[in-house]
Amino acid sequence: MSGNVVHLHKGSTPEPDPSVTTLTVLPDPPAAPPVPLWLRSGRAVRTAVTHETTKTTARTVARHGLYVVGGARIVGRRAWDSRTTARYERYMRTAEAAGNFEAAAEWEERGQRFREARHRRRMDLLHSPLDAAKGAAVSAGMGVGGLVLLGVAMAIATKDATEVVTPLMAVIKFINLLITIVQVVWGPALAIGPFLALLALWSVGAHQQAAPQWALPANVRSGEGEPITPSIVVKALRDLGVPALRKAIQEMGDAGASMLSPIVIAGCGVEVDVTLPSGVSTVEVQNRRRKLAENLSRHEHEVFITIPQAARTVRLWIADSGALDEPIGPSPLVTDETITADYKRGKAPWGRNLRGDAAELSTYQRHLLITGRSNQGKTAALRSLALWLSLDRSVQFWIADLKGVGDWSMYDGIAQVLIEGPSDDHVIQATEMVENAVEEMNRRIEERRTNPAATFPPLIVLVDEAQVAFMCPVKGEDGRPYGGAKATSRYFMAVRKIHNQGRAVDVLMWQGTQDPTDQNLPKLVREGAHTRASLVLGTEAQSRMALGDKAVDDGAAPHLLRQGLDKGTLVVASDGIEMPAGQSSITVRTHFIDDEPAAEIAERAKALRDGVTTLRVADQAEERDALADVATVIGDAARLRTNEVLKRLHSLAPTVYGDQWTNDRLKSLLEEHGEEPKKSHGVMVVHRDHVLRALANRDTDGSASAAQ
């Protein structure tokens, strides 16, 4: 127990006792002054006024009120145009600004005729009161006389003289009834009439969205999903940055829309032709596709510009916002098991065009070329055509798949020749296959000479990943290269011969290739195809290689498609597909047929045939020098990450260095020869010097290692 210590010495300061707890009592803080009522009210009012619901409500009320004002302005403008020559004067200025003086003279003549007719009507008004009075008197007299005659006839028939006035009294009673009805209805009509008039004005204003931008709904105000109207198109063209076009539209006044054809619905968008004023080139509009799209509140890929036959005209196809990102649905080959093919008269259901119509391609006596960047749907587009054509039992297939990953394996039992693999040996076999097709073509031509009525089954010679063949450096025993683009190239010359004469005897060349260049797709080969199609490409120069100069000059632009997003979207230049008159190309969104449904379609094709023995060549037992291949893929690099080495090995020989090749297997390979991957900055790498040393040691020891 402890107590307080009392110090007896005066003036001494007592030391605090650590065992004693001191409680200090502090006064309560002063209460916060109350917020004035006026301040609280102001804050509440500000919150209510700035709330989003209040803004939306105010915008809605203002919008519908302004619709009435805008509708009144539009109706007044229409009435003014109908009573004056303002419309003719606008059209005349438009024609003059466009340089069409013949049309300007015609509108001036029409305006003059309108003035003359209006003058005659006004002069007739001077005599119309007297003429109206005379006409009313004559009509009344004839009416009364007719009623009296009718009454006389009734009196004679009934032998009652009072019937003479019966028709006249009936008419008088009817007139009295009408007056009574008018008296009853007149009051409510006067009360309701103004509201009906306001409703009519509101309807006109709402239809034309005649309100300021701030009052319009959010989706229209932001431009997302904004409907395409003549005024929007004209404004987009005016702001395109072409001085001559802007000046011409400004001189046209409100009639700038006279440049436009009617805007029509075309699939998942709209289409309109624009006749450009004098001094404006179609190329100037084509080169500003992105700016035009943004002016129309669209993305660049949602606006397509083509050149129809009409002079100084561009055709705009404008998609609904986001419509091109929606799938087009499955292929009829998948959904309709009864569908058949006819090589000569039929058309393959390939996909849908931008208008939403079915895009069907005729393959009859047409060589085919499909190109594009890797992994964009080239093989799928090519295979869907072949799958349809395989449903015609008379068609023969010789196929070389120089990718060799099984995309065409379902043709085992359909194709007479099936080559699968990316190696030089497979290129040699593919070249010999095409050369054999040349011999078959020559045999048919010779038979046709002796028997002009001879017919032959169609033969499709199909090479997928043809760039592998063109880039092959291997030479034959005679010193001629298999690849290349010169007259000594065996593959190149064989393809050229089929292009020159094959279609006459139904020997057709179909090729699929990646990233066209003059080296992997020579000019003479690509121009020998009757149907040329391209997926997304990197440059305009590549688009010209793929489709030709005319198609690109007329608006074809596969280089403007979106990598990865526009998979399966082809720009096609061919006379075998229906396209609008005057266009030299058309954009097609192809149906995608996956491997499993493709195999099912192939089974249906096999069931139509008597049985085909396929000469199949696949890269299944290839032996390679793995250590030498590692040195090859490293190249001149001092070191490479093991993941990169494995990736390059897979590209070099996919069927050999497949999924079974891992970091551990690569490590085991190097350790077998006294080397192993090392870490550099925490990442496993393979050093070029170590691999070369391992090769030297192996050669010295006389050992060899091959990939199993």
C-alpha cells in the first residue's frame, strides 16, 4: 500500500511517484458552430441541380421542347420552298459549283416555269370571286331544280302532291344536322387543335433530331451508333481537308446533299454514291479514308471506299457501329448435310459480303491464289472451297501441304496425291507433283487435238504454303533449282505452264501463300490466277502484288484490314463472284470450318466416291542432326535463350522438334557432348561457342547424335 508523500521542506519540488497514476481532466472542446440554414439549403440545391438524374431530366425536357421548335422551322422551310423559287436557286448553285452547267441551266429553266405558273395563279385570283359566285349560283339552282324534279317524280308515283318537296326538305334537314354536328365539335376541336399541331411539329423535329447536340441522347451525342443521314455525309466530306471539295460544298449552300445518291440499307450498314465536284479527284477521298471514317463517327475498318463506273464518283459503304465484329454464322456445308457441288455450274458458299448477302464463288476453269499474313485464315478459306468442290465426285485433287501440321489430313481417301511436310524433300515431291500435272495437261491437250469432243475430269493441283516452294534453294541433279523465280526454276516453270494452258482441259492451279514478295510469289505466277484473294497484309505494295494494280486503284485495301481482328476477311478480285457493277473487287467475310466439321464434310465426300487410294507422303520418319540444327538456328548470335532455340528448332522442322522437345531434352543433348546451357542474368541460354565446341569434339571422337 502506498500513499502520498508530504515534503516538509519549503520550496522543494516533490518528485513524482512512479506508482501513482495521475489523471488529467481536460475541458470538453467547444461545440462546432451550426451550419447556417442558407448554406445547408444551398448545398442541397447544388447537389440536386448537379445530380445526373436532374441533368438527364432537364436534357429530356429541353430536347422534346426544342423538337417542336425545330419541327416548326423545318415545316416553315418546306412551306417557303413550296411557295418560292428558293429550292431551284439552291439546286442551280449546286450544279454551278459542281461544274455541271447543263444541269444549272435546266434548274434555271424550271425555276422560270415555276414563276410563270405562279403569276398565272395570282392573276386568276382577280377573277375568281366573281367566277366563284356565278358558279355557286348556278350550282345551287341546278341542285334545287334537280331536287324538285325528283320530288315531282315521287309525287306522280305515289299520287301525293306533298311528295314534291320531300327531297328538298331532306337535304335541308341534312344541312341542319351538319350544322349541329359542327356546333358540338367546334369547341373541342378549337381546344385540341393546337395540341395536335404541336404534336405534328414535334414528330417532324424528332424524326430529324432537330435539337442542339447537348440536348440529344447520349448515344447520339457521342456519335456512337449515329445514323447516317445526307447532312452527316456532306459534313464529313466538307471537313475532309480537301480545299476544292470544301469550297464547292460551301457554295452549294444547303443543297450539298445533291451530290449524294439515295442512302440505301446494305447488309449491316448503308451505301451511298457521291458525285464529286469538278476539280476533286477520287484519289483525294480514298487517301483520307481514316479521316472520313472519324468524321462519320466510325472506325477506319467500318468505312469502305470503292470506285464505280460513273465518272468522278466514289461509293461509300458505312457499317453500323460494331457490326463487323459480329460473327456471320456457320457455313452451309456444316448446317446442311444435303448440299452438293457442281464444278461447272455451281458456286461455293464462301461467306457473306459487306451487304450481308451470300458470297458464292465459281471455281469453273479458274486458277486460284489466296495470300495474306500468317494465322489469318488463309488455309481455312482455301480449304472451305476445296471441301465444297470435293462434294462433286468427278473432281480430282492433288494436294501438297508444305506446312505439314495436318490441315489437309482429312483428304486422305479423297486426294489422289497428298504431300504433307515443310522440308526440302517435300518441296521436291511437290514440284514433281506439279510437273506430273503438266504432263497430264499435255496428254489431255494432245487427246483434245485428235478428238475435239473429248472431256476430262477436273484436276485441282493445290499447293498450300507455296512460298516454301518458291524459296527452296535445293538444286536437282541437272543443276536446276527447285525454287526461285527464274526460267530455270522447276516449280516456277511448272506453275506457269499450268497457268498458260491448264484451264482449257480443266487442270487448275490453286495456291495459298504468306506475305507476298517478288521472291516468294513471282509476278508472272500471281498474275496468272483468275481468282485472287487476300487477307490482311502489311503494305499497299503487297496489296498490289496480291490483287493487282487495278483492284487497289479502285479501292481494294487488304492492307487496311486489322491484324488478328479481321481473320477470315478476304478482299477478292475475280469474275467468278458477283459484285456491284463497275467494281473490280469485293470484301468477303468467309465462313470458318473447324477441323472436326471439316473431317465430317470430307467423310460425306468419300461416301460419294468409289474409293480413292491416296499416295500419302508425310514427314514422320525424318532423321536430323540435332546438334548441327542447334548451331544452325543460333546462327551468328553469341547466345540465345533456350526457349528461343526451341522455337527456332520447331520452325526448322516442326514434325521432328515438336512438343516432345523441351528444355530438359535440349540440356541433355548438350551435356551428352560435354556442354550444357548456362544462366545469364537469371535466364538459361545456349552459347554459340559451346555448341561449336561440342560439334568439334563430336567430330573428333567420331560420334554422332540424331534426333529421334
